[in-house]
Amino acid sequence: GKCRFVLFESGMHDTMQARMELEMDLRDALGNDEFFLAYQPIVDLSDMSPNGVEALIRWRHPVRGVVQPDDFIPMLEETGLITDIGRWVLQQACAQGAAWRAAGYEIGLAVNVSGRQLDSDQILTDVQSALSASGLEASALTIEITETALMRNIEETARRLLLLKELGVRIAIDDFGTGYSSLAHLQRFPVDALKIDRSFITGLADNAEGETLIHTLVQLGKSLSIETFAEGIEQQHELSLLRGGGCDSGQ
Ligand code: MG
Ligand code: MG
């Protein structure tokens, strides 16, 4: 009508439907106890001793089985559900970390915090209460924030990170090297560690440039007195190059 036409593709409807179902399922998931944490070990590359773990969220969907984070985290962020679920992650991870440390394992614990969580001072309360409820020493907890999340709102984020730092926790920049350069801002944030994104590690042996890049990132860390972590090490030769290059820790 009115000299125009509109196309409808059934695929659009299906996509919309799938998104709505995902959102509804996610709204129930926390109450139904469907989330769980997987812990990926972190080793000290100088002697290969385990020195920590990173807590990674998984979702055990009643019908679809275990859903990977890439398939539901963006929706948690869009809907704001990440605030409640992020708080749950902090509580669970700190409790597990405290239990391991009480059992004699001197390991650190890394928890991912999304940019959305850093939009409010609530994160300070959440971290503080997770620490006090679990009894975990603040220095054993590392908060990981992606480079992209840091750049969302530099002033506010820098202020909140300083307040987090005052609680005694450590701060790591996650997926380092993939976001828009935070090099100019690195000194403004109280950063303890850089986690070099796995895309730099994968296929490290196949090109000399990759090795140069890693070397540069590790040196950057050293000159700023920031620890470096390499993520996603899968091959022996990747490990050898990283150990030889002086990277501090690996996952
Ligand atoms: Mg991480
Ligand atoms: Mg990462």
C-alpha cells in the first residue's frame, strides 16, 4: 500500500524468536542454579608451578546442555542481568578460592568483570562482600577487565579501579592487544597484570612477527613493572617461546 512494499523473511522471525527464548531462559537460570564455574589453571612460566586459576562461567541449560559463554554473555550484558550474575560469580569464586587456600593450596583467583558491572559503584560493594563472606584475602583476588571495557568510560573506570585497588585486590587487563590502544592510558589505571590475548599466542611459531610482538608486549610489561600472562597456550613450541621470552605466567 501507499506505493511501497516491505519484505518479510521468515528467518528474521526465527532469529527474533530464538533471542527471546534465550533471554527468558537466562532470566530463570540463576534461580534454577544452572550456572557453574570452570577453573582454568595458571602456571608460573619460570618453574611451571601452578600459581592460580581463572574462574570461567558456564551455563548448563536443561535442554541444550552446556552453553559456551560467547553464546550467552552478550545477552547478559545487553539485558543488565550481568550485574546479578557477576555478583554470584564473585561470591562462588571467592568461596572456592578460600576453600582451596584453607586446604593448603597457595593459589590466586582471577574473576572476569564486565564493563557493564564497572558502570556502577555496586561493583565495589559486590567485591567487598564476596571477600568478607568467603574470608578470602583480597590480595589473592585478581579482577580481570578487558581492554575494550576499560576504554568505555575512562574517567569513571579509572576512579572505580582505584577504589577496587584500595580494597587490596589485583587488577589485570584481559584480552590485551585486541582493543583500541590503551597504551596512552595504561599508566592512569592501577594495573598489576596484562593478559596477552590468545590470538597472539596461536600459531606463534608460524611467523617471526608473532614472536616479535610477544617480545614487545612482555618488554612493555617489564618496563612498566606489570606482570605478563599469556593466554591460550596449546602447543609445546608456543610454551617454549613464551618461557624463553620471559613472559611471567601462562594459561
Ligand atoms: Mg579473562
Ligand atoms: Mg582472556
